[in-house]
Amino acid sequence: MGNHSIIEAGAALGAGEELSGRCACGAIRYRIGASPLIVHACHCRDCQRITGGPFVINMWIERKHVAIDGAAPKAFRLAGGSGTAHDVYFCGACGTYVWSFYHGAPGDALFVRAGALENPERIRPDVHIFTRSKLPWLELPAESRAFREFYKIDQVWTPANKARLAANRAESA
């Protein structure tokens, strides 16, 4: 990926290193103490509608690695494109979306919005998903892994991250 400051999925954060983010007004602040399992650029219509943009960049990370400082986010439940419940979390003061919880995703994990990080340039999508609804004027980089819908975890994730997911599923069972 060229830029060594970019956190790649599966790459461990250095000792004492963490990612941090906040809502627009600063009432919610959070720290992420591990690298994401995977980073999605999601082009589904729900993500376009929620963000007001062409896609959202979500970091799939175990909930236990996300520490909240300040106000707790409020939640709103949506029905995702698959019909499975999807809780979006946002600041009650300024409305910034900070993460989601997808009920259909395995384990106890959050999908943290990379755009709310203090240094969002440290994150790059590993995959682009739901590109069937990608806006036609948006061209993906040639080297991007892109999927019209979702993908099979076994075919995309690294062995180390599949092991983390299995451990997370066992802990949350």
C-alpha cells in the first residue's frame, strides 16, 4: 500500500498506538486499540443515504477494542438492504454517525466510520462492496477488490483475521 502510516487490516497497531475519533462537536470521543479486521467501502443505497455521499468507509472491529470517552452515542434501528436489522449510532448533540452494528454480521463487532477518525488518511479500504449500486461517475482504483454484493469471508479474509473473528464469535456466544 505504499504509505506505511496506513493501517492495513490484520496489521497490528504498534505498542501504545491506537486510532482515535470523535463526532463533529466532540461530545463523543473514542479510541480503537486494535487494527480493523477488514475495511469496507460500502456503496449500498443505505450507506449512500445515511452519509449523503457515494459510499461509506467502515472499519469492522471487535467491540471490545473500541473505548468510548464522553457521551454515549444514541442508536436508531434500520432494516438493511438484506432485511436484517442494522443499528446506526450517532451523537445526540450534533448527529454525526460514528459506527453501526449489523445484526447479520458474525460476532460482537462494530463498523466504525473511518471518516470520523482524527486521521482518516490512515485507513484505506480493503474491499469495495455492493458496487452494483455504485454511482456510475465514480471510478474505483484499478487494483481495488470489488464485489457487486457482499463476499465470502473465507475467500477474502486473512487466516489471522478469520481466527480473530472465530475467537470473537466464541466470546460473544
